[in-house]
Amino acid sequence: MAKINTEIQYKGACERLEELLKVVGNETPTDNKDYIELDLLSDLVADYEEEYHPIEAPTLVDVIKLRMYEMKLNQVKLSEILGVSTSRISEYLSGKSEPTLKVAREISKKLNIDAKIILGV
């Protein structure tokens, strides 16, 4: 098979990958037939997923929420760090408003979020 063309082929390939993952481990030689099949099939599945099931870039809200979780911050603590009101943080997190350029810079610096994500680039 040179390419996965249908959802049925994709599902079948994923099922086969699951089977192969049970028998192929770190110690499996690279010339083993199951290892080779796993390697080829995983490339085909990855190509299909890129075309038909692409992973979209996270939104700023998603990234802020993740960073809040990682840093164990609630909205009150985040508002203190960024120097804005808790109601403003709530508006950012609900998508009702977007941060000003000044606040966006603070988000980038203090939460260590790439400016490209903040600017939607």
C-alpha cells in the first residue's frame, strides 16, 4: 500500500498498528519484519492524519489555561501577575475580549508564551 485513501483503510491501519505495538519493543531489531511493518504503517497513518485529521494550532485561551494549570494559577493570581482585573481575565478566558498589546506582552513575558501564539501568527 503506497497511501491510505479511505477512512476504512485508516481504521484498519490503526488497528494493525495497535497489534504491532504489542509485539514490537525497544529491543526489537530494526530488520525484524514486524518492526519494518510498524515503521512503514506508522508513516502511512501519519501522512493520512496530516491530510484528513490535521491538528490545529492551539488558541490563546487554550494556551493561557494550560499555563495556568501548569503554574497552579487561578484567575485572581493571574490578574495580579498581569496587572489587570479578575473580570478582565474572565473576559479573556471566555473569549469575550482580547488582551491589549501591553497585556499581550505581559502574557508573553510572565507566562512564557510565544508571541506568535499571542498574536495569532
